[in-house]
Amino acid sequence: MQTAKLSSKISESCGLFGLWGDAEAVRLTVLGLYALQHRGQESAGIVSTEGENIYEHKGLGLVSDVFDEIALSKLKGSCAIGHNRYSTTGSTSAENIQPLLVDYKWGKLALAHNGNLVNATSLRQNLEATGSIFQTTSDTEVIVHLLARAKDSSFLSGLKKALQKIRGAYSLILLNENLMIALKDPHGFRPLCFGRLSNSFVVASESCALDIIGAKYEREIKPGEMLIFSKKNKMRSYFWTKHLRQCACIFEFIYFARPDSRIFGESADGARRQFGRRLASEHPVFSADMVIAVPDSSNSIALGYAEKSGIPLELGLIRNHYIGRTFIHPSQDGRDFGVRIKYNPVQEILQGKKVVLVDDSIVRGSTSQKLIKMIRSAGALEIHMRIGSPPIRFPCFYGIDTPTRKELIASHHSVEQIRKHLGVDTLGYLSLKGLLEVAPLSPNEFCVACFSGDYPVKYEKNYNKFGMEK
């Protein structure tokens, strides 16, 4: 058995969920992690407390693989935090599963992290040189060591000192016997919202995790904001830093978030439809018979394109939703089972038609090339590919698993060269100007480094986002 590379898409970032003050906290956290499964499929974990003890259960695989009745019976308490992991730093192994749980001078502490620390390498080297012993290869553990070394007299003041030493993207949820804390980095790269469930508080990467448990969405946590949930179900907010600049990841709207979610306070589906409308204005196709999406992440963009263009939307591609992380590779040469097991063209719809194929992005181009061959084989006369984002020319260092720059096809090929490589009749990308003009936040509130190369937070030259192993 080998691990299949089913897509050259950018991979999901992690999913966070926390619930403070509900008798069913553990089971509701499992439901929240189900809703956030798209943000991480390598591992899942939950840490809970009843106010005196800390309980944990973690494992590799999907939420349904990790949690059963036996596991749930070991988790107790009215407060819990959960994490779905997709590794962008550190390898896929049991010691890297989050939430991380440690026992240090202020007692036990659990920590769940979404993002990447761009100065993790130098911090770790300095910590190791002065005696720290790391148990994982995850950048998240750096935060724990900084917190443990803080000489402050209280946990909260020590946490603030630790946060002032790290740089990069981090949405965090922390839990001990007395407090749950949710916070964002000063740039607010990754989403994190909070809501209410009766007298309880809920925190999640996306609002769809609030919806599944019937919680009321309140708002997005702001850059540099810390929410502290304490006993008697009280919440207070303060900003732990003055150096704030919103740099929301634009790809959360383009690809990562579920379309039914609110992220950064706005609708993901609404944003994607706007991208599709603008894409149709910038790159119209005047003689097409239909618009089809590469499901599922491109569905909303395709709907917007079809609406603006007046070209009917059809289900030309069907996606298999029941793919495991591994499958048996047949031995025949030249057959692209990685793509075929995920998508299947509907020949009766595509035969003899001129097609507008809408996708959210092109990374390496390998999956797109194979998909287009399948659509051609199904009988499409013309394929006009339209992409709901600008060309990805630069890697992300803030929690998104993009390849190195030399692997990004748009970093060293023109649009025309990419068109020929893919084998489509025409190819059009949404412009960066167009993207930002219709995006739901102000243009200066987004991080668009993957398109422009303008990184809001500088990363270290020796920074290795694919693993901190020496």
C-alpha cells in the first residue's frame, strides 16, 4: 500500500475547536471536529477537564477513526479543546498530534495551534542550546518551551512574554484546569471565531463547527486579541499587543473554508460567487455550451461564473467522496488512477460540447493536466479553463502546504505556456486586482503573498516549513 497523491492542490490548514462550560463538552467537541474535518485529515485529538484533572485522547486518522465510545468514556469534563491536523511543519507521527499536553511549573496545559511560526528554527536552536529537550518536530512545541521558561509570576503574564518572542501565523486555543484561552497573532492570518451555546462559549476555526452543535455565531476574533474564558462562564477580552495589522489569508476564501462557513466575519460562499462573476467579466467565453466545476471547492466560483455569463451550469464531473488516504495501485503503466479515483466525467453531458471548466487554483498543474485528458476522452470538443484566483507564484510560510517555488508551475511559466502544458483551448486566471476589488475585506486587509511575493512577516532564510527535523 502506498500513500496516494490525489491532488496537487494546496493542502488544508488545521482545524481548532474549543468549548467552555457545557456538560456535553466532549461529545460536542467531536461534532465540531467532524465539521472541521476538511481542514486536517492526518490526526485528531481532544483534551478535556472537569476543573481538577486533565484528560486526553489523540490518534492518527480521521475523527471517525480516532473517537469511539471507549475513547469518549475516558474524556470527562465540561470544558474541552480539539484539533484536526494537517502537517505543514513536522512529520506525520503520533508525537506531533495536537492538542499538545504538557506538565510544567504552572500545572498542566493543552495547546492547539493553526498556522506556522516563521522564526521557529532559530528559537528551537536557541532553546536546545540552553538545555531544552523537545518531544516533537512541530513548531508548536516552541511556544510551550518559551512559556515554561518565562520568569513571570503568573501564567497569563508568562504567556504574553512567550507570544512576544514568536513570529508568523498562529491562531491558538489553550486549556488548563481553570481557563480556556483563544487568541490570534497580530496579523490575524488564520480564522478563529467564537459563539455561544446557552450559557457556554464556543471557539472554532470556522462557523460551520458552531452550526453543527446549534451554537450562535458572535464574531471573528480580532488580530492580536485574546479571549479568556474562566469559571462561572465568564469571558473577557484584551489585546496583548499594540502592533496590529489584519492580513487575512485570501486562500481561506478561495479554497480552504467550507462554503457554508463565515470566516473573518464574512461568507465563504458569497466571496467565491463574487470571484466567479468577476472571472466571467475578465475572461468571457462566447460560444460555450456549459460551465462545469472541478468539485467541490470550485462549485461556488462556477455558480458565479455561470450566473454572470448566462451559460448554464452542468454536473460534468462527479467527485468520489469516499476516498481513503491510501489505496492499491494497479500495476498497469500510464493510467492516472490518482485522478480517476477522485473524479469521473459524465460522458452523456460532455460528449460533443464546448466546456468552460472552472477551478479555484492551479498549483503544480499535474492534476489539472490529467483531469483535462479525462474530459477530452469523454468527448468534449473544446475546453476553456477559468481559474478563480491569480497564478500562484510563491510558497506560503504561514500555515499552508504549498510546494517550493520551483514546483509552482506559474513561477516559471507564462499563462500561454501553462495553457499548452494543460492542453486546453484557452486559459484565464482571475487578476489580483479583480480578486481584491470583489473580496469581502479591504485589499490591505489580506495576505496575498502567494500571488505577489510580498510577505507581511519576513521568514528566516533557514526556515524549513516542511519539517523541523535536523
